[in-house]
Amino acid sequence: MSKNMSSIAVVGMQWGDEGKGKVIDLLSEEAQHIARAQGGNNAGHTIVVQGKEFRFHLIPSGILYPHTKCYIGGGTVIDPASLLEEIGSLTSQGIEHVKRLYISMYSHIVFPYHRLVDQLSEKLKGGAAVGTTGKGIGPCYTDKTSRCGIRLADLLNPEIFQQRLKAAVALKNRDLEKLYDHPPIAWEPIYEEYSTYAKKLLPYAAPVEELLYTASKKGEKILFEGAQGALLDVTFGTYPFVTSSCTLSGGVCSGLGVGPSRVGQTVGVAKLYTTRVGNGPLPTELSSDELAHFPDHSSSREVGTTTGRKRRIGWFDAFLLRHTTCLNGVDSLALTKLDILDDLDEIKICVGYKHCKMFPATLEELGKAVPVYESHKGWKVSTRDVSVYDDLPDLAKAYIRRIEELCEVPVSLVSVGPEREKTLWLDRFFDEQ
């Protein structure tokens, strides 16, 4: 049986913020269906179209194309207020979404007590805090795995919702009082507020899993959208400085209820350097002297879409990327932000860590990792106006070829700016129908 090439999964290969939003937006032009598998409004995609910036947190960015249908899968956790604000933003910008946006009944709901516990827990950890967004994502996933969460299907049934909310708040009040010395909260105001949300979300509730299966059986083009990055995966990431869901390509299947055979190819998105937000190890992090030669955080677009925090910056880590290539089984790489390196005299690639044959599994080992670098001469020419890959400076092409060699994965596109047109294509993706 030939491989199904009418569906593509797009995943992050580093610590998130790799530019997945732009890649998903580009591929959405050909796709008919775009589906988000996991995470919540702790993720963020920024898209620039004709000089106008769009910010997404949970809704697939493919919604900008009027021919697409977009799905939020059962593996996600939904803050109704945040999602409805996002939907309202689409309406205010004239983007039609009725009968184009569908939410799985299996998705879990984020409540005020999740956000409260998130913030109190981080405060209690002190110097060992993970650096979460404080949006309640982790505690919501905790309730999911503890089997005391509330799903969209429950929220939409007033009687079931009241029963489960009362039970959930009773559990949370014991934790708040005994663990955090915090006064108890009342369930009634939450019930009233969220009952209003339920009415507004009802038109979007749908059997997402069946819809995607039917589309796949018909051979329609599907784009599976990952959130965050491989090293934030709750199992295989730099634990405990991770998110609370499966961010790998395998998470697409479990988060959307699709079989592995329905995913035709996987595109891994990586910056041509490395960044991460929040706490945790970053082996190739730039020294203050090296950082002074980079564009500032605003110019390099290295301020978080969701958090507004400045991202930490490091050299490209090929040793890390070989590891995440293994975890994701990627077929090709989409490399972003080449233009940020345009003015550097010297560009480094980490090719390994001293005394490490394999990527370290523990935080302690990774924190002690000493990168082994290759030094590459900078091209010192702007790439922002290059429209064809062959027209890139020779030194820039040599840098990209070296990354292909080290990671043993072909490069399918290179981004030289945030706009759609600032993209250099090396390969095609969807089958021509």
C-alpha cells in the first residue's frame, strides 16, 4: 500500500517558537482541513499577511484561508474565555468562521481554579519553578489524567456540568486550603459564567474525529498542526521544564483520534539558531558578548506571542536536532529566520556535546553539557529580498547544506522573513490531485 501523501503533520523541533505558524499558514493554501492536536492557549502563532499581523493561540492559523475547515482536537485543553475572544477577533477582522471551525467534544476545559493552582504552585516552587504561562494548562491536564476533569461534552449538558463542577471544586478546595493556605472558592459563580460560555461554544461542537476520518478516506488534503516543540514534550522533553502534553508527531494521532496510517509525511520546523522561553537548560545559549552581535529581541522577533517574554537565544544545535528527528520521524525540515543571521561575522553550529554519545536524558546531564562547535563564516549580505533558493549567498547555502548533512534530513523550505512571500521553496508537499 503506498504512503498517504495527502496529509501532512507539522511539528516543532526545538523548544517551540520555531515558526510553525508561518509554515502551517503556507501549507494551508493547498489544504482543505487543518487540525490542532494538543496544547491550549499557552501556545502562540503569529502570521503576517499583506503587512497585517494575526495572532493565534488555539484556532488553527489556516482559518485565514476561506476554503479551509479547521478543527480543535480532543487532545487540547480549552479556556473558553480565551477561545471566544479569539473567535471574536476573527469576526472583527471580517474572517468568516461559521461552519468552518469545529471543536472536539473530548477536549478538556480550563477553569479559574486551574489558573489559580498553576500560579500558586509556581510560587511555592520558588527557584525550582518551571516558568509556566500561568494559564492553567498543566493543572487542567493533571485533572484529565486524574480522571476528574470536565470536557466540552460535559460542559454542554447543564445537569452533568453542575454535578461534575461541584465535585471538582470540592477537591480543589481541599488542595487550596491544605497545600497552598488559600481560602476556598465557590462553585456557583463558575457555573454561571461557564454556562454562558457553553451556549456560545455549542455551535462549534462537532464529531471532529469522524469528520477527519471521512476527509482522509476521501483523500482530501489534511494538515495536522502541532503546538510547542519536541523538547517541551511531557515524556521526551527536558523534563520537568516541559509542557503538559505530547508535542511530538505521535501526539497528532493521540490528540486528534487519527490512526498513524492517516499521517502521510511529517515536516519538522526549526530555527536556524535555537531559542527557548522560561527556565531550563539551553546548552548553546549565547554569551553576552555573542548576543551583542545579534539583532535585538524586537528586531529579531524574539518576544513570545503568548507570554510577551524575551526568548533566550543560542547557536543552532544539530546534536539536539538529530535527537528530535529521531523522536518525530520527520521527512523534511522547514528552516526559519535565516535573515536574522545576515549581519553576523561568524556563525556556529553545535555538532555534539563533550563526553555525550547520546542526547542527555536528565536535566543534570544536559545542564553540564559542553557544546562542540563548528565555526562558519557569515555571508554579510541581506537575504530578505531573495525569492529563489539558488540566489542565496553561497555561504548561506553552505550553512544550510551542512545542517542537512549533520541532521541527515533534507530541507524543504527556508524562511527569510515573517511574511508569506519571504519563503524559498526547495520541495513540494501535498500530492498534486
